[in-house]
Amino acid sequence: MKIHLDSDRCQGHGRCYSIAPALFTYDDNGQAALIVTDELADEQVGLAQLAANNCPEYAIEVA
Amino acid sequence: MAGNPVVTDWTTDFDHTDKAWAADPYPIMDELRDTCPVAHSDRFGGAWLPTRHEDVSAIANDTEHFTSRSIVVSEHRPPMELAPEGIAPPISSDPPFHAQARRMLLPVFSPQTIDKLEPSTRAYCQELLAALQGKDVVDAAADYAAHIPVRVIANMLGLPEEDGDKFRGFVLHVLEGVALPLEERIVGFQQLFEYLMPQINDRVANPKDDLISFLLASELDGKPLDPFHVVRTVALLLIAGIDTTWSAIGASIWHLAKSPTDLKRLVNEPELMPTAIEELLRAYAPVTMARLVKEDFEFQGCPMKAEDWVLLSFPAANRDPAFFENPDEVILDRSPNRHAAFGLGIHRCAGSHLARMEMRVALEEWVKVYPDFSLEDAGAVRWSGGQVRGPRVLPIQVGP
Ligand code: HEM
Ligand code: SF4
């Protein structure tokens, strides 16, 4: 499982990086960026999914 | 609100400035969603009101058929020539112009910039609360919530702190005065621009370390931003940042005052604050935006006409049972919570990180001083109508 971030959909709501600061960060404009681009460790999957489930723009996918 | 006749049929004659809507719009939204999910009214020269999340989201993301040339509904439609910048870029701008006007603002409101403003915001909240010491009843809207965003944005812009009452007057005029005659509304705008212009000219001559100077030093299309763009953006920040945040803080205190279980939970589990704020924003989303229809166009079977208004009710979207489980229940740790209080799509609130910081600090400091409080008289609470809804009179019993 990996995190897929669609930067065109992201509008910088910041829900992901406040929920999962170990997995997501932000650029100077507050747009999301991935910290973990590799395969997720098992214990990270739940948190990644939580962030995805709270993104108002449906910009995050865990697959 | 002055003027408009009282609404008797919401499905054919809605009016978001009606007293019943200001007092409690949620039952009206629920009924519309069930019976007439894209309602129409002849008021304001023709307007539509979608109440399903799905439709609000579709319209917010459809800049081809809907323009942001005006985002506040009134009898008056601003001239076509204003597009694509509009009266207050970026909120009134359409693509492709919108992106550059927005990008310029984002770094100023990024999480890292906003973090630095937290200590001064906290100190100011403490100062406000200290001034209320000894009172048993305080007006959480007028004596507390109203002041916080005014001070914060005035500091960011580099405007004199003591001008706070003036800004609030301008803001009220623009947002709550939608039923006023056009001449009066124009006077309100002129006063705001006349107040701001000397400040801007002063920064042209003597740049300082503030947001006005930053904007003046910014470039658009490789050219320095002209002072008229700057004055309009500054006006937007005053208008977009003040009574929105004031409403969100007030509505949160109102909810906690009438919900002792939630209050106790938040006091005992302060780590809930971030999700609690998202949930309070969802449940009491203060901001409704608007669009104008560009050309005749059928939306969900509704014959929309060019220049019709469409209200983008983020509050209604946030209460749609098809999108949220038990939408009328406030659940402080609700998850998932893809609420739309800050809008959806390209105009998503540029100030959301600032707004959240102000809400969090304001609530943290309030419950620190008043861990136990309640509504002094539920009947005395008064809510603003129009497109920004929040408590304007909010007497809270804080003492014995
Ligand atoms: C809880 C408080 C707030 C709420 C609920 C809120 C809500 C919104 C909403 C719904 C929009 C979308 C507009 C649209 O779709 O047409 C918006 C846009 C905007 N807001 Fe906020 N806002 C808040 C506070 C602030 C603050 C504090 C500022 C800055 C001082 C701010 C600045 C802006 C700007 C500049 C835009 C336009 C962005 C664009 O068009 O790209 N807002 N806000
Ligand atoms: S929650 Fe979604 S829109 Fe917001 S910053 Fe993260 S990816 Fe972007």
C-alpha cells in the first residue's frame, strides 16, 4: 500500500497534515506534500486512510 | 433585515435574509433537501438554492458555467467588465486570472506563517478575558469573539489597532446590508476604500514589514501589483476574515453553553480540540457564498438563466444526511469529516489556517477561564442573517 496524492485536486485544506504529520507535510503555500512515498508500513496504513477519509477534495488515495 | 417581505413558501420564494433563516436555517434546509433540492426564488432578480452536498460541490467545482464575479447576493449585479478580476481578487476572480491572485496570498496565510501569530493571538484573548473579570454574565459575541479577528488582521495588515470598530462597521455594511438600497451599499464600500487608500499610499512611500507592503511589492504578470488591486485585496481580507471568524468562535461557544456533556468532554480531553473545531465548523458553518450563472444552462433539471444567482450553501451541504451520518448531531471526534465550511474547489478559503488557529486559541483560553458556563437566556441570543451567520448577541452565564 502506498499513498497517492493528486496535487491538482489538493486545495490546501490541511486536514491530512494535521491528522497525520508523520506522513504528510506542506509547501510554502500550504499545499500537501508526501513524506512517505514508499510502501507504507502496516501500522501506517490506518493513519494514511484516516487522512484520506478526511480530505474534502478527495485528493488522497491509499492503494 | 430592512425591506423584504416575510417568506411564507421556502420552495418558491426563499430569502436568506429572512428572520426565520437567521434564527434557525437548519429545519428549512432539511425540508428543502427532501422536497425541492434546488429551490428557486424570484427575489434578488432570480436566485437558486441547492441544499445537497453533491450539488453544492458540483457548482463550486464548475467554473465553466458559474462565475464568481459577485459572491454576495443582492438586487445589484456588478458590471460584466469587472470579470475576470472582479471587485475583490481572488474571491471575485475567475480562471485563469484567479490562480495568480490567489497564489500571491497563500504564503502569507500558510501554516508556518500562521504559527508565528499564535502567541500574540493568545495574549490578546487573555487580555480580553481579563477585562471581563468579575462579571457573572458576559456577551461572548460582542465582548469576546468579535474583537479577536479584528485585532489579528489589523496587526497583519499593519493598520492601527484602535480602528477595530471602524472595520467591523464596514464589514457589517457589506455582508449584512444586502437588503439595503444600492446607493447605501455603495456608500459603505466607498467609505472602506477611502479609509484604506491613504494607508496604502503611505506604504507606497514608506514600506514597512506588513502585509500591505508585501502586497505592494508583489508582482502579477511580471509587473508590480497596482495599488487598486492591493486596496481591493485588503478590503477582501478585512471582509472575509472578520465576521466569518467572529461567527465561528461565537457559534462554538454557543454550542458548548447549551451542551454541558460536550463542554465537560472538551475540558477533560483537551486533545480533542482539533477535531472538535472541525466538527463545530461543520455543524455551524458560518459562510454561504454565491455565484452568477454565466449563460442559460440546465442544472439538475433546473432551467438556470444567465445572471441568475446561485447560493452556495456550505452550511446546507454540511448537514446533508446522504453525506454525513447523523448530520444534526455534534460529535466532537467525528471522523471522517470532509466538511465544506471553508468551501470546495479553487476558491477554498485562503485564510483557513488562520481561522482555525484563532478558533482554537479563542476556545482554549475561554474554557481555561470559564470551565463551566451556560446560556444566560436562550431567547436573548440573536443571529446575523444573510451569507455569514453567527451569534451577534450571546449572553453567557459564567459566574454563579
Ligand atoms: C471560520 C472562518 C472562515 C470561514 C468559515 C471562511 C469561509 C470561506 C469560504 C467558504 C470561502 C470560499 C469562497 C468561495 O467559494 O467563493 C472562503 C474564501 C476566502 N477566505 Fe475565508 N473563511 C474564514 C476565515 C477567513 C480568514 C480569517 C481569512 C483571511 C484573513 C479568509 C480569507 C479568505 C480568502 C482570501 C478567500 C478567497 C480565496 C479564493 O478565492 O481563492 N477567510 N472563505
Ligand atoms: S486534506 Fe486534501 S486538500 Fe487538504 S491539504 Fe491534504 S490533500 Fe490537500
